[in-house]
Amino acid sequence: MRTDGNGVAVISKMVQILDAVANGESVNVSQLSEKVHLPRTTVFRILTTLVAEGVLTDTYQPATRLVMWAHAALRSTDLRGASVQVLDKLLEQYRETASVYVRVGDARVCLDRREGLALLRHTIVIGEPMPLHVGSTGGILLAWESDEFRKELWRASCERFPSIPPVHHPDWEVIRRQAWAVSMGERDAALASVSVPIFGPATRKEQKVIGALSISGAVERFAQMDLEQVTSQLKADAESITERLHGIDISSIV
């Protein structure tokens, strides 16, 4: 395959194409060319290489080689390892689903979770792309971004998940000040969630959110929770994860 004079540029185009097929939808060369805004010849050339290397199937779907990559990524992710004890404790304490989310491009992805113990509960697959423009975790993952970049991510998320319309625009300043967000029936009318930020290594003036810690479950049960107590506990747990990752002290900003 030619490098178009820049091998790094080709890798960037390859990543764009892999992102475009990550949802598992049936696509062809023309559809991918339109989606990633690249010439059909370039798209076809990259697809041919990815198929030959076992990264994509003959129908341009994610192939089993990606399973090996995904397993290695999960196994080596520091945030996932640092969250294990916290997720176990939250499940035992609240009996609701406890999760850690990260932003991947214009979507949020569940990195790890513990399924709730109630009979009525929801299921989310680890690694499944979900919208940023709805839900408390989306609010947390967007709130600390710059205004311009946040608008870009919001627009891209709405376009990527057109069947899930935005309920409202959160007050980003309020989310940053209180360091938590709540969602009642945004992505699904029956579901609610509360999320707090997990900060990564940074100075106090450069807060970098690398994930969101969340509990979620039925709206009816969350409506009866003591939100002040829940958010206080979640922030303490997020702080313990941050400390394991040598991040900043969350208590210094709340």
C-alpha cells in the first residue's frame, strides 16, 4: 500500500475507517468513503489491507483479530485495574449497577461494570459505544472539555446516535462546580444514573477527566435515594481511584 508521502497520515485514515465500522453496521466502499470523507480508491486500498491482515472480514466487519487487541487493552488499562475494588464495594452498598466509563472519540464506552442485584435491571456490554449527549456519564465526560471541543463532540454524538435525541443541554459550569451529574430517563425513560469524574495525572490548574464513575438503575428506585449521600460516597470512591492513578485530589475542587 502506498503511504501517500506520509505513513502517519495513512495510519490516521485507517483509524477513521476502523472507527466507522466499529458499530458493526453493514457498509460498502461508497458508504465508508462518504462517512470518512476520503476518496473511494483510498478507502478501498485500506480496506483491502485490513481484510488481508485479518482485522476486518470480507464484508468489512470487525474480525476476530480485534478481539485479541481488545483483550490486551482491557488487561493493561490502569483505570480498569484501579476501579475493581470500588465497583465491588458500590454494588454491595447500593445493589445497583456500578460502572466506569471513558470517552472514545465521539462516544462513551463502558470499561468495566458490576451488574445490579435487583430483578429489574439493565444490561450494557463492555466496549459498546454509547452516546455522549445523554446520560450523567456523558455529562461528566464532556463538562471539563473546552467549549469549542465540547460542542464538536456533542454534535458528532447526536449525528452518530440519531435515534437518541438530546433531552437538554446541561449546565456545564454547575457540573464542574459540584463534580457530579444526574440523569433521570434521558437515554431510556425507565433508567436513572448518578456519575462523578475520575481525574488523571495533572496539575490543579489543568484538571483532566479520564473517566466517569457511575451507579445506575430504575428511575423509581433512584427517586427515593438520598442524592447528597450518594454523590458524596461516589466522589470519595472516585478520589480513591484517582489516588491509585496518581491523579489530582478531587476534594480540592468540590
